[in-house]
Amino acid sequence: MASSSAPVHPARYLSVFFVLLIGVYLLVFLTGDKRAAPKLGIDLQGGTRVTLTARTPDGSRPSREALSQAQQIISSRVNGLGVSGSEVVVDGDNLVITVPGNDGNEARNLGQTARLYIRPVLNSAPAQAAEPKPPAGAAPPGAQPAPPPAGRAGTRRSGRRRPAA
């Protein structure tokens, strides 16, 4: 077989390659996100990390069930804050709450125990049955019907119209 007699121009292929490379570079970097700063995760942007240590009344280690239940309760509280990217993790006997952002006061309050105060009633009134109210426009019991207006006595109108003459 005879070889091709056309001359090979490597400079032409190299220049086409660089033109395509520059075109792709311009498409990616000029049409993309205008911010040069990357989106930072919670480990780099900062946030609040609160560690809660589980304690039982008798001083023993808390059970896995108790820690799991506490994790679910605190997770629902964190989700109630409306902050995305937060997490609640069980680490041994500790619960670690991580919330992005700079406001850590709400994250610190998540671990507080809820309290319900019940106070005695000092003064009370006896319960009485409510009297039913008559409907609007109803006559009170024992009322007499009103006489018809003057000049209209004995006339009665039917709902029909008379044909025009």
C-alpha cells in the first residue's frame, strides 16, 4: 500500500486544540457563577457546636434507647428553628449539636429540659348552665302578633304578576 503523500501539519492541529481549549475555558468561567468564593461547609464557615452530656438520676450510663430518644427530641427542636445544615449526633454518652451561623444562643437553649408548672386555682365560680338565646328576629315567648299597617287591611298579594293591558 502506498502511503499518503499529503504533508502533515502538526502546528495546525496544535493551534486548533488551543483555540478549542480557550473556548471551553471561556464558556466555563465566564458563564458560570459570578462569585469567585466557594460555598463553605460548616467546618470552614463556622457555626456553633454544642456538646450535651447525658446524665441519669442514679449516675449510671444512659441507655442507647434514651440517647436515641433525646437525639430525636433535639433534632425536632433544631428543625423547628428553620436552619438548614444542622445536625444532631450521638457520640458515646454525648449529644453533639452543630448549627451553622453565628447565633449560638438558640442552639445552647435546645438542650434545656422543658418545664410545666401547675398551679392551684384559688378562686372558682360554680358552673351554671347557659340559657339558650332566641334566634335573631324571633319574638319573645308570650308576644302577640302586630296588626297589619293601616290602609292595607284585607288586601292580599299573590306572587303572580298581572298581564299588561
